[in-house]
Amino acid sequence: MEDDAGLFTGTKTQLLAATFGTLFAISDGMSYGWTAPMIPYLISKNSHIKTTKFEAEWLESCLMIGSFLGLPFTIYLVDKIGRKRSLLLAAVLSLVSWIVIASCQSMVWLFIARFTFGVTANTSFVAAPMYVAEIADHKIRGFLSSIIYLNMLFGLIIVYSVGPFLPFYVSPIIGILVLLSELIVFPFMPETPYYLLSKGKHAEAKKSLQYFRPNTDISIELKDITKAVIRQKTETSRFQDLFLVKGNRKAIIIMAILDAGQHLCALSVILMNLHSILEAAGSIYIDSSKAAIIFGVIMFVAACVSSVKVDQYGRRALLIISLILTGLCLGTLALYFNLKLSGYNVQAVSWIPIVAVMFYAACFKIGIGIVPIVLTAEIFSTNMKALGMATSDLMYVVGSIISLQIYQWLAYSYGLHLPFYLFAASSFVIALFTYLYIPETKGKTLEEIQYLLKGEVPKTSSLLNLISSKSYNTFLTNSITN
């Protein structure tokens, strides 16, 4: 208990900034899960917008297309206008999108709003982890980074709980109120000291660090951050350097496997098809709409537990345990559907899919569902963060599209059991990859992690001497002059 309490000592301003800076994730969670309860309404006779089933299916694709096409803007914005302003811009665009959804009377405007949500989600899920990682003390960095996913899951619960039971416009109104809260409070939070130093604004960086480290002597940390920024500025930041530089290459391989791997562990498939999967299982124990709410709540609780423990137990342990248990849950689902397809009477055990799905929610979110967002903000150097995180986000989108296509093709062609066998196998393979390849980043500074990825373990003395005093003083002089 004392250890957990110690994590939050002197970090209240970091917690405040991380919370309000990531409120957009509640809106993004709502937009991600919005189609699940809304598509049945839109294609029904009671819909206020005439919608075909084909058009309704494209509402999901619009989100992914927007996310994919938004990548170039993301890479540009986070370095050009900063992490904070990128988040505020994304919040404004999301606010406009919810207003459009609440008031529109045609499918064209729904498509535009969904596309815009995809663009803003892409920007936000790159800028927010960067912002949080660069303001956080290393002892609480894992927890603060996970707030993004906690808020997203909370948004998912909201839309699952409100969408099927209340009028169409209620969900957009909630999204609008959430984003207004961020836009009212977050502008008063400082930009990150890393970004400010990279732009030569030493005085503003010092003020920012003092805000996030109240009642603390920041001189040593400010000097270390400055040296790290100077060193990283000497390194190139071209796209090809993601693959040519050893540390960057290892970082991008790790994030590509974990981000795409989340979907190859069936995340998008289950979130977007939960109702139909449970109905196909033939369970009579619980209504699919209520099951979806319980599923979201379990995910949220598991993510809360993981966010508190990720800085205590480490990233690797949570990933490996989560992936093995997730594989077992998916394997159980596959076996059930296999037996059912083979003609066995599974009515007496029709509770198994529900239990397996609920266990999946807990097991997935305890590790593989939350650790990647922590790692993605830690393992890229300052000069490669925008490119690295945007590329990681691209792999997340690609993984989602591939998993959905695999699911639809295999399920329709051979039965539901085959895609779930494949997803279970993917979980075990990624667990092995984690054990063999991913280093532990718990308790390490962002600079130490860079040396770890390169296979180097610098001593404190060598780290302090990495940049000459002359270089540091020159940089400081130029910063003050600017």
C-alpha cells in the first residue's frame, strides 16, 4: 500500500494534466463502439435516416480509412505545433463531428463525421502518449500512459449502455460535454519540457518542468533532458532511420508486432461483433446487449488494475501472462464453435462462450490491451517519436482491417471456429515474441531506454559526459537568446 501511495507523491500536477489531456479518449471510445448499438437502429424502420445494410457497414470502414489517411497530418502536427496543440485541435474536430452526428439528416454527413473521427483518433493516440510520457516521472509513467486506454474503455461502456436504450442524439451530447470539459481545462496545462527544449525554448521548458515537479530541485533533471535533446538532435530523423538505426529498428518491430497483434488477438473482431458472436453461440442465459455492457465494465476494471500495477510488476510480465490467458480464452471459443458445427448438442454448455468472452475481456486488458500504449510512448527517441508512433498507429489500423477481413472470410467460408483458432495461435506466438525480444522498461528514464534498445548499458558517469559541457552551454545560450 505504501509503495502504491508513493507513486503519487508529488505527481498531482502530472495526474491532472494527463487526465484532462486524454479526455478525448472517452469520445474516441464512444465513436469506436458507436456502430455496435447504432447500426441496428439505422437499418430499422424507426430510423430517422434511411440507411441500407451496405451503407451501415461502411460506417465502420470510414473510421479506419480516416485513421489511415490522417497519418501524414499526425506526423506533421505533433512536431510542428506541439503535442498539446495537436490534442486541442483533435478535440475541436471531434466536437464538431459529434455536433454533425446529433443534427444530421443524411448518411453523407454521417460518413463525413465518422471519417473525421478516424483522423482525430489517429492524431490523439499519437500526441497523447507523447505528451504523457514527456511530462511523467518514470515511477508513474506507466500508470499515466494507461489513462488513455482507461478513458477509451469508459467511453465504450457509455455508448454500450446508452446507445441501445436512449434516443439517437444522447450519445453525441455526452461526447460533446466530454470534449468541452477538455477544451475548458487543458489549455491551461503546459507543453512538455522535451518539446519546448527541442524548439530552443529553455525558459518555458524550465517553467513547464517546475509545474510538473512542484517543490523539487529540477536543475539536474532539466540538464539531463537538455543533454538528451542535444544528443538526439544530432541523430537524423528520416523515415528510413526507423529501419536503418538499430535502436529505432528494434522499437518499430516491437510496436508493429504488439499493435497489429492486439487485433490478431481478436480485439476488433470481438468489439465490433460481440452481439452476433454470442447470438451464434446460441446462449439463452443473457441478452447480448446486456452482455456487451458487462463486457465493457470487465475490460475497464481489468485496465484499472493493470494501470496501477504496470509500474510495479513491469511490462513484460503483464504482457506474457495476458497473452497466454487470452489465447486460452480464444481457444475455448474456437473449440465450442467447432463442436457445435460438428453436430454435438452444446445446449447444456452454452454458457461457455459467455464465460470465455468475459474472461477474455479481463485477460486481454490486463496486459496486451494496455501495455502497448505505455511502451509506444517510451521506446522512441524524441526526434523519432512522431514518425515511430504514427507508424505504430498505422500498424494498429492495418492489424484491425486484416483481422476483420480474416474473420469475415473464414467465418463465412468455414465456420466461426477457424478464425478463433487462428487468433488463439497468434496470442501464443506474440507471448513467445515478448519473452524473447522485448526488454523491460519499468523504472528507466527515456534516455536509459534508448541505450537499452541499442544493447548498451551506459554508466552514470559516461551518460553525464556523453555531451560536452561546451555543447550544453552553447545550446543553453542559444535557447535563452531565442
